[in-house]
Amino acid sequence: MINRLLPLFRTAMYALRGGFLVRPLLIALALGLLGAVLSSLEEAIPWLSAWVPAALFPSRADPQVAQIVLATIAASIMTVVSIVFAILLMTLTLASMQFSPRILLSFVKDRVTQWTLGIFLGTFAYCVAALPAARSLPHAFAPVATVAGAMLLALTCVAWLIFFIHHISQAISVNHIVDRIAREAEGVIDDIMPDSQRYAYEPEGVPFDGSMGEVLVGNAVSGYIRYVDTVRLLEVAKAFKLRVRILRRVGHFVPAGVALFGVSPQNRLNPERAHELRAVFDIGPTRTMQQDVEFGIIQIVDIALKAISPAVNDPSTAITCIDQLGRILIRFVSRNDPVSLLCDPPHVVRVIVPWISAEDLLDTAFDQIRHYSVSDIAVSLRLLRALDDIASTCGDPRIVESLVVRGRRIVAGCAERLSTDETERLRQRLKILDARVSIGSIANAAVVTEGE
């Protein structure tokens, strides 16, 4: 039962970590509890208020002053919270219209915004929780230290509001947006591809017997595959002595009733085991970046395509996106591919997991931009530079050759739209990329010679 709940717990934590629920709620509850506990301790231990300067709170015997201060701070904070929400909604609307609606998730996951809401709501909760302690009957009591804490929180809110306005003005800049998406995509690559690529050849893999008959298991609910718990899937496959072949990779949409995975041998599968195998998949209505590197690429490509559209005509933004796409692809091609054949015991294939290849990721990153930028010399030049940067760090000659082919497509497409001088600039940069093939061949030959 615990193993079944772990994937659900991980999915819930990922969703809650990226929303406005957990962190602001925890901060508000903590500060509200602090206000209630501090006011109670101050009433039980009177000397706690002795450290508060008399100039700050001269009327220590008048509870009405404490009530007015706490009520005023609470009312003012709620007014500021409404302003913060208005700023946030305006920012989300602007980003969605100017860049892409897919990037809204990155704004929701912004920790500064979550801390801002948490601190303001927490200050309100602190004042409300401490307010009942300031009373005239049955005996007068003014929680001096608690009121001083509320005043300190109010000053903190003022300073934090200034910081939040500064942060949100930077957060809507395209450089900040694409950099944040790129960093998250690099984190996904580090998770699913932890090993650095040390060899330019593929090691000998485990032989796979494709002749075994299998039964296809349909998807229970329509949605995108957002996460696959491969560790749990391998454990279940080993426990039931099954071989599971996932038919669609993370990021693909699977309608209900369409085959999600195949299981062999057929006689070892029953409805209970099929349900347990389905439980390792996180399927939902939207894509996430739990294991989906391509989704990060798509978000940046969306921004670039909108920037080079005739309605916007902002090639500088497209160039920024291309730089970040090159950064992600460099990280991807420098790592060993994720293991597709999971074995337990060794040389016994239990799980076959499809992962996105470098070729597919290159198609997603550059093909659409290449197609729509054939008449823009600046964007096309930067595309060639990005391809050359990737080739300069890649040790796989097949990927380098693919990058050269893509560079030739860029030049061929632009030659029909641009002038001769502009096309010649592209050809000069293509020559630099072409040279990577010969350099890679020499390096590969040197490796083979050393091995002999």
C-alpha cells in the first residue's frame, strides 16, 4: 500500500509546490500561531514586555491602544494584499498575451510571489490572532511585546512590497522568463540523465527478444503522461515476473481506452495487476516538467515564434530564445541517454521505457523557428551559431552530422528570400559548422587508435 501511495504523494507534492496553496498557507499559519502563542505567553509572563522601549509603546496599561494598532495593521495589510493580487493578475495576463499561455505555470511557481502572499497573509493572521488578548475585562491587559512584533511585521511588509514590485518588473522580462524555463529544463535533464557522456559510441546493450506475445493494457483516463515511476514499475514487473513495454513516452497524450503499455506473458496479467501497473503513471490534463524536457523546449519555442511573427516583429527576443535553446541542447547531448531497457536480474529485460532522442529534441527546438525565420538574417545567423555551439561540445559524430544537415537547410531556405550578400554571410558561418564533421572524425579516429 505504501509503495502505491508514493507516486501519488510525489505528484501531489509537485503540484502543491508549484501553486499558491502550500507555502503561503504554511507561512500564514505559522505567523498566526506565533501571534496567539506570544500574546498568551506575555499574559502569563509579564516580564516579557519589559524589553519594549517606553517611547515605542508609552501607554502600557491601555488595551485600546493595542487594539487600535493591531486592527489598523490588519486592515491595511488586507488592502495591500488586494493590490498585490491585482499586480500579479496583471502580470499573468500580460505574460500570457505577449509570450505564451504555457509559461503561466512558471509564474505560479515563483517563490518570491509565494513568499509575498505568505508574509502579508501571515501578518494579517498574526494581528487577528493577537487581537483578543488586548481586553479591558475582567482585567485590563495590553500585549505590548505582541504589538511590537506586529509593528515589526508591518515594516517588513512595506520593505517586502518594494522588493516584490522590483522582482515582478524583472520577472516579466523575456530574458528572465526564458532563463527560468531553461534552468528548470536543465534540472529535468540532470534528473533523468545523471551520467555524463564519456564515449562517442553506444555500449553493447542487453539483447531484447521481441518475439514474445504480449497483451495491450488501455489507458483509464485521457491525459498527458507527466511522470513514470520507473523504479516502482521495475519492482512490480519483477514481483509478478512480467515484461512491461511502455508504448508512449512522457509528454504524449493518451486518450482513454488507447493502449498505454504492453505486458507479457499474457497469462500472468489480471485486472488487479493491471491496476497496479497503471498506478505508476501520472496522467493529467496538462503537461508538466517532472520528466518532460520537451515541454520546456516547447515553451521557449512558443515565445520565439510569437516574437518573429509579423504582428510582433521582435527578432531580439527570438535570438534570446535561440541562445537558451542551445544551452538546453548542449546539456542534453553531453549526457548519456536514459536507460530504456530496465533489467532485474541483469540481462533479463523487465521494463522498456521510450525516451525522447536528441534528434527529436533538435526537431522540436529548431525546425519551426527555421521555417518562420527564412527572411530574417539575424535570427538565421543565430540559429547557425547555436548549432555550431552544440556541435562543438558534442562527442557523437552522428549528432554533429545531423546538426550540419540542419544548418544546410537553414541556408537553403534563406537563399530563396535573402540577398546574395546576406546569403554569403550564412554560408561563411555554415563552413565553420561543416568543419566540425572533419574535426569529429579525426577525434574519433584518434580514440580508435588509442584503443588498438
